Amino acid sequence: MITPPLWRDYRQNNRMEAYKCKNCGFVSYPEKRRVCPQCKKAPSEFETITLGPKGRVLTYTVAHALPAEFEPPIPLAIVEMDGGGRIYAMVSDCKPDQMKVGMEVELDYREIFQEDGYRVQSFKVKPVKKGEEPK
Amino acid sequence: MGISGYGVYIPLYRVKLKEIATAWKEDAQPSGEKSVAYFDENVLTLAYNACINAIKHADIKPSDINALYLGTVSSPYTEASLAAPLVNALGLPENVEAVDFGASTRASTAALQAGLDAVKSERLENILIVGSDVLVGAPGTSFEYTAGSGAAACILSGNGVIAEYEDSFFYTTGFADKWKNVESGYPLYGDTGFVRRYGYVEHVVKAAKGLLEKLGDSAQSFNHVVLQQQESRLISEASKSLGFTPEQLKAGMTLENFGDTGSASILIGLSAILDQAEPGQRILAVSYGSGSSAALSFKVNEKIYDKRENSTPVKSFKENKEYIDYFTHLRQNRIISRTE
């Protein structure tokens, strides 16, 4: 039964909702917190924001051994988003040898897994392709 | 009142049609290629990317959109909305009207017409329309050569319009040419020659002629024409019968690049035309599916220049691609999978 866990984290997974401390600007994702881990204000007020759409790769690894529904090798990256917040995401439309620390990536809505025939989507990241960008 | 912005999304991967012919040891070596969704792409994810590009192009805030209408014939569900989770993913407000159109490759023009009516009647201000399909043909069939994947979206508004809506005309008989059973998963066809003559060609010609008569126009009145991108022979037969020149069809032709993108194909063609259209030019779009056709006409205005720099042109998707072999295509579209 996937409905309860899906619904609990739906806003974080389906629309990248994150929470920004009104005291110091720290962006918490995916946890909705009471105490800010950066300025330690307790309780702090958090503003709901949407992450992205762009960020930079802080570090990455390449996963080779994954369950059958995935298609390894898949790069996995920790990304610092432009408006604040860090995410851990799979990288799409990118071969492992194209990965670089510091590369610019953007959020990309993709299917993550299926259960009982229901497709669950969330966000991966993909390299920003030069030339596709609006001027 | 009309289109205030548009956006397209095509998956990165392509398979050359001659790869398919070689795999089946066919003598003919067809030219062209088709787009193939990756393992983690589906109707919803393609639609999302097209919508993001349309919102960017229209230069509109997501909070100003009042409705999202999605058209597809390849939803994985007979019950479960795709439009509703898409509203959430795009960050649109929760009071947005979300509607799913389906059952025929005419779905996106049905959504377009419903949206145009809602804006015209001033019930809604800005409506996001999206057509998205991940089509898969049964291995070894002719549809395998054309079945492609892609999505296109446009925003309909009263203000900031770049292409004014003029009029529409419909032709409906219920002719049975193509259907997909829940059990089979692949589309099935009636007798090919018969279907060609009495299905696509007759319906496209009658809807287009009906609109030309209604508007008092001739075939030469339109600068650009896009016909449902189903099969090159059908497009050329219908356009010949209507008196359209290859020059009129050129900008909206995407079949050779992406294949048949189903309900997305008319909106992709329309976007490709808008990428290069000039103010004052007129566009005719004719969709077809399941024994019914719709013809719609638009006139481009000078505001098209203001938004052109916001666009992700169809040309960029034609150029930005990676080729995969036939076997990878079968795996990516889950036609075959590893036995556990």
C-alpha cells in the first residue's frame, strides 16, 4: 500500500517544496523542521519555497549495483540548489564519464519507480545544455 | 484571444528507422528516425517538461494559470488522472481546474477547443493545454516504424496573445481504423488500404475544406499548414487533395524527426511553425483520430517577436539527440525486459 508514504512526502517529492528559515535563510529539504539547524533558533519560523530549477554538483558517485527496475550505471549527485538547499538526486541524460564536480544541472521530472502499476514521479537532475538556454 | 505561449519537449533518444528494418530483415531501407522515451520517462514527465517550456515562453506566473487540460492516448491508466498530479508538480495553485482528454489522437485539439471556448467566454483567463504521448508499436508491425514520443504545450489567454484564434470546423463519422484494447496494450488496425482512403485522408480533407468554406478562404490563404503527423503517405495524399504545397507544410513537418507523436503531434507542428512565423501569417492545423477530425486556424501577430527569445525551439530538439540501437529501443520502451 503506497498511498500513505506517498502522500506524506508528496509536496517535497512532486513539487520540490522546501522550508526556509525566516531568521537566517537556511533552506531545509526535505524535512519540515521546528528548530533551525543553522542558527539554532527554537522554535523558528519557516517559509515554504520551491527549490531550483538550477544548481551545481557538489559531489557525486556512480551506482552500479541497483535493484532490477533501475538501469545502472546511474550517477548520483549532491546538488547545491541556486536558491539554497541541498538535494541528493539521480542524474538523467548524462553518462558517468560526463559528470564533473561544479557542473550546472537543472531539475528534471522523471519516473522513479512503479508499484502495483502506479507510476511514481519525482525530480532528478540533468546537465544544463548550452544553446538550449533562453538568452 | 488565442495562444500566448508554447513549449515542446522531446526525449533525447532516437532510433533510425533503417535499424528497425535491418532487425526484421526487410528489403526496404526507410529514411528518417523517431524519438524514444528513456526508461524513466512517461506521458506525465514529458508533459511536465513541455509545460515548463510553455510557461517560460509565455512569461507568465504559474499562479496566474486557471486550468490545465491534458490530451493523451497513452496514459498507463484507465482510471487515474494525469492532469491533477501535473498541476501539483508544476506549482500551479490548488484551485486550478484539471481535465484529462483521451481516447483519440485528436485529444489535444479537443483540449485546445475546450480551452479556447473557456477563454472566449471569459470563464477562465489563462489555460495550459498539453498533448503528450509515448507511443509503442507491436514489434514487427508498420506502426513500429512511426510510433514516437513527445509532448507540446501552449497557453491560451485573452492578453499577451502571439497567435489569434480565428475559427474551427469538425468532421465526425466514427470510422473505425485504429483501436487499442486494455488487454493487448498495442494498437490494432483495420484493413490498411481501406483505412488510408476512408480514415485519415477523407476526414482531414473534409475538416480542412469545411473550415476554408466557412472562412471564405482558399488553400493559398494560409502561409503554414500542419496536418496530423501520422504517416508521410497520408499527409501527402491529404495535402495534395486539398491543394497545399510542400512549402506550406514544411515548417510543421516533424514526422521524419520524431515519428508519430500521437496527440502531441499537432501541437509540436504548431510550435515548430510559431518558431519561425512572421506577424500577419495565417496557420491551419488539422488533427485526426478515431473517425473524427478538427481544423483550427490562427493568425500570428507582432507580439511573436517579443517572446521569441524565451522559446526553446523545436529545432533544438531536432539537433540535440543521441542514437540508440533497436535492441536498446525495445528495452527502453519495456517491450522486452530481463527475466528475474
